[in-house]
Amino acid sequence: MDILIVEDEPLAVQKLIKLLNQTDPTCRVLAATDGIESTVDWLKTNDLPDLILMDIELSDGQSFEIFNLISIDCPVVFTTSYDESAVKSFQTNRFDYLLKPIKKDELEQVLTKYRQYHAPGIKPADIDELVDDLRKQNRQPEFKSQFLAKNHQRLISIDAAEVAFFYARDGVTYLYSRDKNRYVVEYSLDTLEEFLEPTRFFRINDQFIVELRAVSRIHSYLNGQFKIDLASGGIAQDILVSRDRTKGFKEWIGR
């Protein structure tokens, strides 16, 4: 069985390789990638393994983002520190999970199960449903501190502290940084609202989510609305706070 390990802790990689050798010496670890970008790059340039062992929390974000960037048509076992009640829904015909610290007998059970695997390819909706279920368990991860963004053909990781605002236009979501660069991100604004620290970011209308420090000036506007100036600039249009968000905006800005 050919296996790809996706894990950002070198010691965890070493331990997992050792367990695999002890459990089934015929297993071959093709590679160990440590983040979203490196995993996507590897999958684009290599044949799919028989099985992927994938940590949920990686150095540049959650591994779920990988499924938004590339199609994966092989079984995936998530390795995680979440407790069993939070991730039990990941045990399907396409996905499974192993709780850290990983035990030899549990790894053996997973390998036995996936030797028989011949299910069709993974559909994007499958992973979305599992992530939604994870959130419903009240075990939602901490707010994101890094965002995977695209600059031309290159994927880079942007720290949340460097974000001035997000905006959507023509079906594309952009991240505009404090140093006045624009990037494409693979999220809708609705999804970003769930990821962002609410004391730092606010959805002012259907098009914009702004970071607190990026708001340089607030103007009264027609019909009880506000118009805001952004310290980083970058948008040649009036940026208005929707009337239905005005009260929430005043509370947020006044904290």
C-alpha cells in the first residue's frame, strides 16, 4: 500500500512511519508533506497514493482547504487531536480518522479497512458536509490566523494580522493586504465570516468584510447609513455600511 503523509510536525511523521513499519512492513511512504501548498504541489506532480494520512491542523491552515484546490480520488484518513465525539462523522466509506496519539491497533484496523477500498472518487460536497458536522459538535477550531491566497499562479500564506479587508466581485473573493497587495482566496464571504475573529473583522455589507485597524474614518451618509474610508485604500468606490448592519457596526467599532 502506497501512502502519503500530510503532517507538519517532524516527530509526528517519524512516529507514524515507525508505526506503519511495525503494523505492515509492506506499506511504502511515498512522501511526507507539511502544509496545504506543499501537499497540492505534490499531488499535482505525482500519481495518487492508495491512502493519505492527513493531519487536520497544518502550519498554513486546515487541511480541508486542500480539497478546494485539487480533486482527490483516494481514501483519506484524518489524524487529529479532536475528541472522538467531534470527529465521529469522518468515519465514512471515503474518509476515516485516527485520534492522536495514534495507537498501533487502531492504525492496523484502518489499514485493513482500506485495503478493500474501491469506492468512486471523492466529491467536494463530501468534505463540506463533514466539516459542517464538525462545527455542529461545538468543537469548532480557533479562528484562522493564516489564509491561503493566490497571487497569479503562486499560492502563499497570509497572516490574518496583515489583512485589511476582504471583498467579493464578479463571483471572486479577494484579500487586500495592509501593504496594498491583492490576492484571490477560495472562500465566499459567508464562509469567511465563520473563520474570522469577530472582534477584529466585521461584515459591513454584501461585498465587504473589513478589519478594525483598516477603518480610518467614518462619515454619516444618506438614510442613516455610514460611509467609511479605508487606510489601505485600494477600492475606487464608496464603501457603505448596510442599514441593517449599522447598529452592529457601531457596537463593533466602539469596543
